[in-house]
Amino acid sequence: MPRWLKITLKIAAALVGLIIILFIALTVYVNNNKQKVLAMITTELNKNLNGTLTIGTIDPTLFKGFPGVSVELKDVVLKDDRWAQHHHTLLTAKDLVVSVNASALLKGEVVINKIDIDNADIDLFTDSTGYSNTSIFKTKPKVEKGPKEKQTSSSTQIKRFSLNKVNFVVDDRHAYKLFKFAVNEIRGRMDYPGKGWNADIDLNTMANSFSFNTRKGSFMKNRLLKGHFDISYDDNSQVINVAPNNLNIGDDAFNVAAKFDLKKPETPFTINLKVNDILWSSAANLLAANITKSLKMFDLQKPIDVTCDLNGSFGGSGDPLIYVTAKVKNNVLKAQGGTIENCSFKGVFSNNYINGKGLNDENSVIKLYHFNGSYKDIPFTIDTAFINDLNTPVATGIFRSRFPVTKLNSVIGDESLRFTKGIADLKLAYKADIVNFKFTKPMITGNVDIKNADVNYIPRGLVFKNNSIALKFTEKDLYINNIRLQNGSSIVNMQGKVSNFLNSYYNDPEKILIVWQITSPEIRLGEFLGFLNSRGGGGESSASTYKNSRAAKARVTSQLNTAFDKGQAELHIRVAKLYYKKFLATDVTADILLADNSMKVRNVNLKSAGGSLKMAGLILQGPTNNFAISTTIDNVNTNTFFASFNNFGLKDFTSDNLRGFLSAKADIKGGINNAGNLVPKSIRGTAIVNLKEGALVNFSPIKSVGKFAFPFRNLDNITFGDLKAQFDINGDQIKIAPMQINSSVLNMDVEGVYSLSRGTNIALDVPLRNPKNDNKIADDGERNKKRMKGIVLHILATDGDDGKIKIKWNKNHKKTKTDDDDQKTDDSQQTPEPKQD
């Protein structure tokens, strides 16, 4: 070994030995004078504090920080001078070890090789007035330096640090911020290239609170944060940059980047998070409670891609700017209203919907772009859907869809309408409040077109085929255009309007009034008898069946049923031909009001049987459909008219017995069953009849009298002058007011009761004289005196044992003076009394 090397090694060994001796001496000195040294250190440190620092014990550690100088402090407590008021201790540390570079210390620099803090609590507290317990550190006065004064400074550098079992709290009650971390372990290394520093940090900590606004809740609440950070600081810009790196937040791996600007006193920051394949519920739970509540209106079955950008400041009192994006593809979306399959969209959340209106719930928005999916197998698209104002959420958007109309059956239920064919095309703009995560009372504008549809209206048992309909929703009204309904051979074209539709539909569907303009080339009323029925189907039992699994659909169905069944419809009808069984009417016009289980008929005008008919009335639906009508008949062909209505239930007096032209006025009440037939014994009312150019053809009661009373007269075709009569109807009893019949064969006075069952009792006064030439008497008074001259037969038509009408003498007839005079004059003309049977 060269001599110079031997000398060098000896000198180095001597120096190392000297240093060891100095460390040992320092250690021995400190150990022997702990209290004195501790008092000196704490006294010196407290000079620069607005508060107190206490250290339980101090121990030099010779080998722990070698070749640096290491000191282990135990039970370190740091309190500001207002601690008695707020009771928040800035630092409480059970163990704190500081290792300082000895050679750097000799140069006037403090280079901390390592700081280890174990079992500690750090509480940075700011009260509501803005006072902070960090004010314990006195601010050094600024000293102006001359231009030629040498700029010198010393810097404190930390090489390594670690925290174990440390509770770190930033509680700012002035800015409503609360950050609480339970640090399991943090280990870091730092270097100082140029102006600034770089740090590599490994983090393992529980985020108990990460709240920028305690009134809104915490981000990442109770989530374990575990990962690595590369952090740098530049002295010139005074900006801390956190390079993008992976951080596990709970069970999900995020890529996190951040920037903090220390130049400004409020310390603005930007935090960027990105994650792939995270569940919607997991992502929502990482945000503040007020945002989570809104996002949980929905849930997605498959993982999604999410980014979150936070821009705010630690010194500000408001929320940070929050911007969250989510990409969803071929997913399953679940909401309170149902499930959407094959769902794809780009979602955005922001709490700054309109610039300048603040970062708050009222100015927050959820945007869904290019929303595609299918609901109950109904495909649809929404170009852009918005949900804004999280305090009172409102959803808006434009809904488009084209689908087979049969798919509506699973949406609205099949208790009211069942579609079997057709295509629906929808374009609707909607706006809806959201209450308890449910869309409530959406307001709709736009169009719905349905073509070539077959639909069965279940409650009334009606089937419509080859139908079309065009709905136009405005802000207030609903227009129903170009409707074509076909039921059997009946074809109906309709135009309708519902004023204030949506408001009435949601708030009081029973008050909905739809005004229809209806035209048709041909209607057969028998095909619409379902409207006479009371509402059918087991509504209540159906509702209980769907109570749990289809609650939303049941609500829609119930409201739709109410609107259909109890809403009112005003019909203005123009029909070229109207058929009802044997009845045919042409040029029909009518105004009808359909209300809850009632039908008001007004201004009915039609042509039938060569004449015309006017009518107004009311039908009340029930087990028996009760009606009340007022009718005016003008100059109808009697034979055709009676045949059209099945002789109005008469058995012995039919259309085959009548000829002539009938005019009448009738006010009648009664019942019609669901098959459209009159209910027996239900008719009540009055009919006033005028028959012109009448003839009685083959009427058996008259012919039975004529067999013996008028054997030489033609009773097969008895012609009349004007015949006027009044009938009071009471069930199956028809009361005939006193009536004069003047015919070509005989004259007759008639009065009594005709029964459709039992109880016929009709008095007939029939003079035997032949009135054949009475029409030659010009004077009406003279002709009237002569009509009852001569022998008069007083006959009673009553029920026979076989159910047919029998003729017998009317023994209870009250003779008048005229009768006695006639009998004296014409005794020779009397005929034998007919047999009773």
C-alpha cells in the first residue's frame, strides 16, 4: 500500500472515530441532562409560537439516524393560544423521530434525512369567524433588502418521511369544509432538483370525509385510498403537480391527476379522476350525498367508463366545480318507471348548468346525449335529455320512436285497450317533474301517428279494425286528427280536440272533455252496442294482480281507464246512412254528450221511411240502460216505420195492419238491455199521434166484429181520414185517450187500456150506419152530428183465456140521451147480441 494512502486512511479513521466520540459524548450529555436540554429546546421553539409546544421526553438515537443526528421526541403537543376556546389541538404525537444531516447542518442548512411520525393526531381547525389554529406560527416581518445586498437564504430539505397511525383533520367551519383521513401508512422520498422539489409517495389511508361543503356531504366517504403518487413543485410558479397515476378508491382503480396553486391565498385546485369498468352505483356513491341522491334515480347493470373533474379552492366557501362524464353502451338501465334494455348514451353531470348562477344544486344538471334503448320491446331514441335543478328536479327531452303498436299492450296493460295490428310513430318533447325519483305529470308536445291498427276496447267489448289516428299535443290542448275507425262494416272518420288536456288528465281526468266532429258514409248502431254496456272487466282484481310487479303500469292503466271511461265526449255527428236492426235513416245529424255512464242526445235530425224525425234524450248506463227521449216524427210511412222498430213491442197491431203517413210527438222513458232491446214493462210516457191517409189492413179485432155486425162491408182495407190519438204508456199498459176513428167502413169511438200482456180493456162505440157517403157532407159540424146516428154497438175488447183479444158487449156502458133517441129511431135496425166468446 502506498504511504500516502496509509496516511489518508489513518486520518479518515481518526475523523470517523472523532465523530463517533462526539455522537457518543452528545448522547451521554443529553441522556444525563434530558430535562435541561428539553427545557432549552421548548423555550427556544415557543419564542416563535402563538401558543405552546410541550414535549414529554427527548432521546438522542445514535445509530438510528447515523451518520446524521437523530432525536426521538415523545408526547409532543402543540396548542395555539386560543385552545381554551375551541379545544382543537393542532398536534398530538406519541412518537416523532427527526434525523438531520450533520454535514449540511455545519454549512447552515437543515437537511432532514427522515421524519417518522407515529400514533399522532393532526387537527387543522378554522372557526366560523375565519380564525385558524395554524395561527400558532408567527409570521415573520418582511425585510426590504438593498439592490446590492447579497441574496442569501437557507432552505430546509426533507429526504424521507413516513406517517403511521395518524389521524389528519382539516376542519374549516368558516368555509364549510371537512377533510378527515385515518392514515394507516404514508411513505415518501423527496429530492430537490433546481428550484422546487419532487416527491414519490406511497399512500394507504382511509378517507372518512372529503367534503368541500359539509351541507352537501362528502366525496369518497369511508373509502380506502391506496396507491402511488409522483408529485412535483416549482418555486417560480408555486404550483404543485400530481402526475397521472393509479389510485385504488375502495374496490375500484382510478387514474388520478391533480394541480394545486399555492401562489393564491385561497389555494385553487384541479383534480381529475378517470376509471374504466365501474358500476354506476359505485361511481355515484363516491360523490357528495346530494349528487348521489340524484344519480341513484337510475342504476346500470353493467360497468361503465367514468371521468370526474373537480375545480375549486381550499379557501373558498362554496362547492367546487364538478363535471362528471359516463359512457354507457348496450347496458340495462333501471329506474322507478321501469327497465330500459339495450341502453346506450353519453352522460354528463355538472353543477354549473348556467354560468354565473353559482355552483349549487339549483344550477346542477344531468345530460344524456344520444340516448338509445328499448322499453317493453319498444325501441326509442332521445337526442338530448336534461334533468336540471336537483332541489326540484325537472326532466326535459325529445322522445322519438317507431314500433308495432302491439308492443303498447305490455306498457299500458290490456285491461282497457288491446292492440293486435298497426304501426306507431312518435316524436314528443316532454317536460316532467321528478318526485321521489319518479317522473311525475310529464307535459308533452309533439305528434303521435298510428296507422292500420286493430284495437279491442275491452271494457265495452268493441273491436275496431284498420284504424288510423294522428295525435298532436300542444302546450295546452290535444288535437286528434285523421282518425279512421272501422268496426264491422261501420266506418267512422273523426276529428277531435281536448282543451287543457294534460292538466285535466293528471289532476282531474273525470273532467276531460273531448269534442269530436264525426262523419261517416255508413254506421250500423248494432256494432256499437258496447257503449250501452256498463264498464266490464275485473278492474279491482286486475289492479291487485299487478300491485307489486307492475305498480307503475297499474297507475298508468288506472288513470287511462278513468280518462276513457269517466271523461266526457261531445260528439257532433254527420252520417249519410244509419242502420239499427231493421231501421234505416239517412242524412243523420246529432249532438251527443258522453259522460260517466250517461249519454245525452241533442239536436237529432234524420230522414226515414219517407219522413223525418227529431229527437233529444238521455241514456243512463247500468245493469239496465234507462233512457228518456222526446221525439217528433213528421210524415213517415207507417208501414215502414213500424216494421223498422219491430212494431214497438205490439203483438196484435203490427206494421202489416197499417198504412198511411204518421206524425207524432212522444215523451217516453224506459229501459234498453245491452243487446239493444226494450226491457219489458219498462216504458213510461205519452205519445200524441196523427195519421193521415191511413188504412187499417186485415186487423183481426175489427174483422171479428164485422163478421156478424157488418157482413156486407169490406173490412180487409179500412181507409181513414185524419186520425188523432193520444196514448199514455205505463209499462205494458197503454192507455188510449178518447179517440174518434172515421173510416170508409165504420166510425168508432175508442177509449181504454191496451195491454202487452194481461189487462186489455178497450171500450168501442160503433154505430151500425154506413159512413161511406159522409165525406160528401161539406159542413164539418153536420157531418160530426150524423156520424153516431142510428144503432150504436157498445163493445168491450178484453183478454181471452187463450191470451188473444176477445170481443163482448160492454154492459157497463153509460147511455146518453143521444143514445136513447137513436135507439127509438132505429129499433128496427138492431142486430142480435153477439156471443160472449
